[in-house]
Amino acid sequence: MYALYLDGSGTHGGSPVFILAGVAVHEHDAYHLQQRFGAVLSKLPGAADPRDYELHAAEIKSPSRKRGSIWQSVATQARFAILSAAYRALSTYGCIDKTYPCAYFGAVVERSYPDYEERAWEEVLHRFDEMLQRQAKETGEHQRGIVIHDRDVTENRVQRRADKWRLMEGRIGVVTHLIDVPFFADSRSSRLLQAADFVACGLWRYYGLATRDDKWIKPLFPHFDSAGGRMHGLVHVTREYRRNRCKCPACKSRETPAASAA
């Protein structure tokens, strides 16, 4: 079985994109990846207890004084060392069974689309489902999937939509390999939900900023689910794709030979 841990980014006012992203991990790797990811807190100074610290990328980078963030007590140099170590842990983790690798997924949807949230969920769930279908054809063994998201006010409507996509064909197709609707949990209790936050935050800094800062997400790009030379695990829903104007890794991997030569 695979578990897909997800988190959102770009939900604040003014963000040009909404992002849903995270990591899919096989049951054999779940414990090992969370241990590897959580180990970056060994860089905390002094007698700090790692269990008190949630790995939240944006909060580590810029601790909120207003919310009284625990990260305010950690020196800037130490915080950025933890950020770097966390992304390095995610980009260099080696899965136990290469047949069932860990894979990243993400949907980046421009908020000019009125249904941006629904589009993001539909894209991610279908792309996760397609990976499981592809693996079944390659290995002859059907893996099922479960989806877990950070606790959110969107829980009820997301579950209603997902249940619909499991029963009837939506805009993309029918989801066939999920054992149930997405579940929601507190990210403070799950290092893998915290890992999903790092994927979503890295994507936001690349797609949400005018400067397209790829420092954090670039090492993860090769680990998004891919097959046949295409990055299936990451989709950028933008009108610029139709105009052949977006050259991000996701859009570029979907270019037709004719478009690439143009």
C-alpha cells in the first residue's frame, strides 16, 4: 500500500497560485523516511526537545512573532541549516524497494480559475491513481492508496468530491485505486505531513514568486513521478501552457515534439 501525504500552499490572499503537493511513500518506507526527515532536528541547539518543534518550512524561514513561534528562539543560521538539511533528506532518500519508489506529487493551479481548489485535488488524486495503475501493469501486483492531508476547513467538501470521483468519471476520469476518501490529520503529529509542507512550500517559492526561486524545489524535481520522459507527478494549470509560454519543468515535459522545435 502507498500513502500520499499532502499539504496546501498559496491559500493566502494575493497568491497567484494554489498548490496541493506532497509525497507518496510505500508502507515499507514510511517509518524510515519519517525518521530520516525528523533527524534534521538534531541540529537544534542546546537541550531543545525535537518533539516540541514542528517542521514547517515557511515558519522556520520566518518565525511569526505575532503567533509566538517556537522557532523565534532558534538562531537564523541554525534555522537555515535545518531547512537545508530537510530538503536534502527529502531529495536523497533511497527507498528500500526500487520497484515501489517514493514519489512526489503536486498541482499548481492559477487562482484565476474559479475552481482552482477542485482542479488541484482532481489532478493530484488522478495522478497518484495513475502511478498505482502503471505499477500494477509493470509488476502484476495491485497496490492501493490512501491519502492524508493536514487538517483543514476544506475537509468535508474535499471528501464529497473524492467520493464522487471514485464512483463516476469526472473531468479527468475515475479514481480506481484509492481505498477511501482522503483523511485529515494534525500535521504536528506526523513528520510525513510536515514533509508534504516542505514540498508545497518549495513549489510555492518557484511558482508563487515573480523571481521563481528554485533553490528549495530544484533538487526534488527529478523525484516527482515520471514515466516515458514526462513528469506526470507535477502539473501546472496555466493558460500560458496553451500559448507555449511556460517553460517550467512540468510544462516543458509535456511539450509535443512540434512545440519543442518551434
